[in-house]
Amino acid sequence: MQAEMKERLGAYDYWPYEDRPKITWPNGARVAFWVAPNIEYYELDPPTNPQRKPWPTPHPSVPGYSIRDYGNRVGHERQMALLDKYGIRGSVSLSVALCEHHPEIITMCRERDWEFFSHGIYNTRYTYGLSEAQEREMIRDGIETIHRHTGQKCAGYLAPALSHSEHTLDLFAEVGQELFGEEGGIYTCDLFHDDQPTPIHLRSGRRFISMPYSLEMNDTIVYAVNKVEPRHYLTMLKRHFDRLYAEGAESGTVMCIPTHNYQVSCPHRIKAFEEALEYITGHSDVWVATGREIAQHYLAHHYDDALRDIEAKAATAGRS
Amino acid sequence: MSLGPEYLHYPWRRHGYDHDRYAWSMLGDRRTIRWPGDKPLAVWINVSLQFYPLNQRGVPFKVPNGMTMPYPDLRHYSLRDYGNRVGIYRLLAAFEQRGVRPTWAINAQLAERTPYLLERLRAYGGEFLCHGWNMDHLHYGGQDRDEEAAVVRRSVETLRELTGQRIRGWLSPAKHQSWNTPELLAENGIEYCGDWINDDMPYAFATERGELTMMPLSTEIEDQFVMCQNLHSEDSWVNQVTDAFDFLLEEGRAQGGRLLALNLHPWLVGQPHRIGCLEAVLDHIAAHAEVWQAPAGEILDAYRAQAGDND
């Protein structure tokens, strides 16, 4: 446990969703749309962690392990075929040990010029209880493994199983910069406070942003936590898109669909996902992009305006 | 206080899996299987016939759909028993009308306690597979090996004796296993198992006592998962099963044989307001000529005859 817990996160300022500087996406698009397939590896017999049980029942927890394996054995190729069909390059939230376990999947994604970002080593190894040095080592392992297997300079991070420390964002940005300069470690998917990218405070003062990734549209949250019926997920995705598309006429928004091959690619659910992709990509003024592309565009064109606006409003807007 | 250095050691970080139970391969890359009659889709209709004891021990966890109230939980005990007294006869009628060839996954203790039911199922026909002893005899890591070995042996032998069938298949209660379960199944002459739900086709599964074939019995579309765990409506369940059927049939046409494994619970889908939904599902399946609906053992044989070193 932390010796002392903070009341406020302090990673960003209160910044109201009105009267912000206009965001302009390439070709005047209203919505930057990205799909983030989580390609994960859960261990059959992971070590214990004092703060979180990896499996709900004694190991081997066959039901949980085997459905996640379904995602890699069966689901991945199905989802990839759909993304191909609708001209979408995935931004893979990667359990990097998958590079060793299932390199065939990595090869397929590379052939399609998909982006890879780090989602930890395994989704059964948590940040909880790691010292700062250990967390730095885990983050470095993630970034280096992606580089070794794909040649990519990892730009984004989603902490494994959404397990965080107070230092997670700082460490990721620092290690990314150390290894790859301004190209490495530029965005986090771990914060859910906005529908637009926002600048993040780091102890290093480095330029770094939060990228909207959306737990609300995340298929595992939708299906496994909120227990939504497949056809209703389609309705949710359309409504989410429609509103962001309408608002995007004023200032560019971001929509992300985070997926898992063991959820969205199951035979009884894939049709809903396909219809959503068809609907969204059937609109003009949608920028189909990857997380890195959106982050780089924002950093190059909007980050400084955002900082100035946040600064100007800080005296009256408050803090969060 | 931080974790020891071993938390960042990964001894199984290698090509393939973090275990040696089966080989890594992706479904789309495997040799094409065609079912008898050159059908692209095999349908395994599995009926789980279960006994939930009133004096549930809940070791090492309370089985889903078991007793939840303080003892004696008459509510759940009798509602589950409903399936074996009433619900199953509605399923039998629906099956008879449509010529369904089911697989009966039965708790051995239920087979022993209800000879009328067992005789009725035998008279209908279909394959029996062993669904363990009862729903409160779970298999789990840390379980004493001899204790588990005795449960497996007693369950399989009881069912063989009562049914006169070979009993080739196994389904663990709650699909939960110990580290030893696959070896114990192989030792008892079991050939296939439905517990690992990681594929839409059978595949080879290694044990130290010889090979099993894993026949993944989908949880995602089974009645209790959709309606009891996810609390979706009956109509949504019909949509989900028929959507899965349509998708797998199409994928089977394009890529080679697929398996739709539909697990049913008479205590749930045998209720008056739900049985019509099962009938709608069965009608949807029956309306497609490119489907081979067969007991699990026949699907196993057809798979093995073609699989070779497919896995």
C-alpha cells in the first residue's frame, strides 16, 4: 500500500468542454476515429500479487484462460479481416510477451502497417506493488520488446490490466524519451476524462498527451462488465459516433473503439461490430487513423494552443 | 515494500504457450476439415443434466447457479431439480419433433438417482458423456490427487455401468479443472473433453497418460451464460445463437469445417416461457441443409479421421 494517498491526481487541469481552441483534423475531418485491438496474453499460472488476484478461482482457471486464448487462436484473424475490409489500421494495445508467444500475429499486423503500443508484459502482471525502479524496468521491457520485434518506436501506453502507480505516466514518458527522443512515449490511454486529446503534466515537463480511448465503448467493459446484448452494443456505438460527429463540426473530436479478440470476434457478436465499422467509415469527414498519428497531429498543431488556453483559464476554471 | 525480483521474471516467455498442453496454431491456418456429406458446419447439441446438492460445500468456490441462500436453500435446490423432472421432457418433445440427435452430459450421481430419467434418455437415443459426479464436486488446483482420481473413476464407471455406453467424453462441473484432471481423464479411457473453450474446432490436447481431443463447448452462447450470467432476454439469446450459427456456417463455407457447440440446461431453457425460444433455435438449424447435427463422439471421429497432424 502507498504510505500516503493523494486526494487529487494532478495529471491535468480542469478545462471545460466549451470555448476551447478549435481542433482541425487533416482534410477537415470532424472525428478522428481509431480502433485499438487489445492483443493480450494472460498466464495460466501467474505469480500472486498482494493487491489483485489474476484469476477468480484456483489455478488453472480454465474458463478464463481458455476464452482469452480463443481471442488469439480464433478471434484475431476475424477482426483483422474486418479492419482490412473497412480500411482501418489497428493500433494494437499489446501484451508484449505476445511477441515471443505468438509472433505470427505480430507479423500479420506488421504487414498491414498497424501501430503497436505497450500494454505491459502480460495482462496478469500488475503494476501494484512494484518499486519505481521495477516499474521503470517493466516499462522499458515493453518498449524495447516492441522495438526489437517490430522496429517501431512505441508512442503509447495502456498500463497492464489498467493497474497503475502514481509514477506510471511519468515513467513511460521518461523511458520513451530516453530510448527514442521526441518520438517515443508521447501519449497515454489510461485516462478517461475527455473526448479530445489533452496535455498532461509530467514531472519532467515533457510534451505529452492523454489520448481518448474510451472505456465506455470498450467491448470487454460493455460485454463482460455491463453485460450488454450484442445488438445493443451496435446501437451504443452508433449513438456515440453520431454525437461526436455532430460536435466535431465545431472542433475535432476523437472516437476510439477498444476491442478484444475474445469479445468482439465471437460468432454471436461480430456482426454488430461489422455494422458499426460500416456505419462509421461510411461517413465523409472521418479521419481513420492510428493513436500515434492522432497524437502527433495534435502535438504539432494544437498542443501549444491548448496549453495557452488552459493557462489563461486556470485562474477561474479550477483544478482537478 | 515492493515485490521480489521474481515478479519480473518470466520463465515461460517463449514461442507457443506458457504450458505444454496443446500446440499453438491459428484456426484459419489449419488443414481444412469437411464434415460427412461435405457439410461445412457440425452442430453439437449438448444437454447438461445436473444435480445441485442441498448441502452444498462450495469447495473451492460456490458453483454458478448453485445454492446461494442460507441452508436449506429450497429455492435454488428445487428450481434446478425442475429441469430433471419437467424441463427435460419439454426438450425431449422438441427434439423428437425435429429429429435432433443430442448428447447427454449427465452428473453420474443424477444418473444413479433417477433411473426413470436415465431409461427415458436411453430410449430416446443419443450419446452420454460424463459431467462429473455432481455440481458440488468441483475439480480444482490444490485438490488432493487421490481424492480427485476417486471422483473421476467413480463418475465414469458409474455412468458406463448404468448406460452400457463406452462413455468417451467428459465435461467438468463449471468447466473447472485441476492440474491433474486431463491425466485422470485419459487414465479412465476418456477420449474427449469440452472444458477448454478456446476454439471453434476440436484440437489435440496432451496429457502424460496419452492424448485427449479437446472439443470446446462454447460458454459464450450457452443458455445459462446468456440468460443467467448476462441477464439477457430469451429473444436476445435466440438472436445470439442464430447469429453465431449463421456466421460459423459462412466461415465454414469459406474456410473449412467449423463446430457450433450449443450447451443447454433443462432447468433454464425448459421453462414454459423459454422452450419456444429453444424451438426457434432448433428450427433455424434444421432449416439449413449444409449442417451436420450429430452427437459429440461422431463429430470427434469425423475430426480424427481427417486431422492428422493438424494441431
